[in-house]
Amino acid sequence: MKISCTQENLNQGLNIVSHIANKNSNLPILGNVLIKVQDKILNLSATNLEIGIQVGIRGKIESEGEFTVDARLFSDYISLLPKDRIDLELVSDELKIKCDKQKTKIKTQPGSEFPLIPQLNKVNPYIIKAKEIKKAISEVVFAVSISETRPEISGVYMNFTANQIIMAATDSYRLAEKKITMEKESPNNNQIIVPVKTLQEVSRALSVFKEETTLDNIENIEIYISSNQIMFSYNGVDLVSRLIEGQYPDYTQILPTEKKTKVKINRENLIKAVKTSSLFTKSGIHDIKLEFLENNLIITSSSAQTGENISELETEKTGDNNNIVLNYKYLLDGLQNIDSENVIFELNTNSNPCVLKPDDTNDYVYIIMPIKQ
């Protein structure tokens, strides 16, 4: 095998795939990246048996072949090379690397020992904008349960309808739901649960694209689904993952249908006030009280160890005066993932979940269970 490519392209490809490769005492080759040259394309692949990722790189191909090499060593070395042409040649079990005045040999292992990464048929994709899915992932994954006792809520629920994708995540104390409009209508409806690590890897891989290949140039992502797997495909990258088995709880039953109070508040001012109040909450409870009065919001917190704090903010309120006690961490998570100047609070009673959403769109909702006194 003998090829040439640019340092920038190879480094970017390795940044995308090498993150998946991890040392495994039972299967050491999982710490390697598979390099395969076929059909005039240099393909890099890595897997942890739960997620598999492959990226194709342009280059000058002189001869085909395949091998695996330690992912971290190879990635770290390539990242330190000058932005110049790199020549790669496999001779016996050694990879010869030449770039500018650098010459290196790295030990390799046969590609035949590398686990097979499943491939899905690329037919009838769900198509969405890359920037939309990246934003949606950040808006829901933080609410996923980290408990292993209920595997069905340890992932993100994705409901594919004719023209939109509904993503939802919950840990039983709060819930985030995001709706994304698809670029093209699909005849296939699907309801699946995607591991949170898979979506985090999709987001991370999208963040790798820099310089001339920006996220703005990756217009769309194609999503393919089989009975137990999902694949995200974009810009020469294919990421395949298993799905979580089980039935996602019908969270729509807890979505509030009534509201006695609706309040509009400046998001940045509210974030600062909540952070201030957080310094005086009870350890382990993290409770702050929000009192919605005529034209202002009073936030109070107190602790025997640190003292107490009262913050006051101007608001626009319709409906009844109201109050609720919330975990400030859950509240901040929601506020920091809403991308609008103002946010809307909707409350029924202080024992019912409250709703938080942006004031300029209706595609995102965040629900927090109150702390009962």
C-alpha cells in the first residue's frame, strides 16, 4: 500500500475516528484505527463495538491495501507534522511516514483482525440540516438519565414522522423536547432510542470540521435506520450505532395542559440571578424559591452554612401570582440551552411541573419537577 495526502485532511480524519478507539484488555485491536485504501479512497475506521465510525479522505493512490495502527500514537504524531504532503507506505508490518524533513516508522497489525463495522443500506434517508441536529443534540442530551437501572431512559427518544423529528430526554426529574423540521418528507415513521454517547459522538465529529470545511458547508445529514441500528452519514463520514431496546415512557402524559401563570423574563439576567442564589442553597438539595408577583420575580435561597440571598428581576406576567421551588442546577441547564433573548415560564401550581421555553420559537420545551416542601 502506498498513498499520499495532505496533513490537514489526514489529521482531520483521525480527529473524527480516533476518539472512538480505546484500549481494551480483551480485544487490544480496538485501540487501533483501520486504514484501508480501496477504490481510490483512503478510509479510516474505528469502533468500540457499540459505535463504529468511518471517514473517507482524498489522496493520491499508488497501490491499495489495509492495516491497523495504534490510534492515539498515529493521531498524535500526524497532528505534530507540518501542513504539507504526507507519504504513507506499508512495508511488511511497518508503516513508513514521510513529511517534509520528518521520517518515521510505526509498527502495524493486519487489517484482517479488525472487527467488522456494520453497514446499513443507504435507502430512504431522513434528511436534516447539520447545524440543526447539532443544536438539537445539545438541547436534549443533558437531561438524559445516567442511571443504568432504567436503560430505556438512558438514551434519547427520537420520533421520526413525515416531516419532522421529535427528540426527547428525561431523568424523571426534568424533560427536554426538541422538534426539528426535515429537509424532505419521508414516508417512513420510526420511534427509536439512541444511546446518548452516540449523539455526543455525532456532535463531536461535526465540531472537528474546520477551516475550509466548515459546518456551514455540511448542509445536510442523512439518517438511516434498521431494526436495531442507526447510521448518520455526512461529508464522507458514516457513524453507525446500536439502538437501545425497550419502550420509551409516554412522556406526553406529564406535559402540562393548564397554566395559571405565564411570565416573560430576560434570559441572561435570570441566569445571573440563579447563579447568585445558588451560592446560598442547601447542600445536596440545591433549592431556590421563585415567586412570580405582578411585575417582578423574587428569587430566594438560604442555608445555615452560608447565609441567604434575595434577587429581584423585572418581568412581564399574565395570570395569577405564583411560586415554585426548583433545583437550581436543573433550571440553569435549561436556561443555558435556550437560544433566545427572553424565556417564558409557565406554571399551574407549585406542586406541578413548570415549563420553560424560548419566547421566539415553539420547537423547544423544558419541563422541571418542583421540589416539594
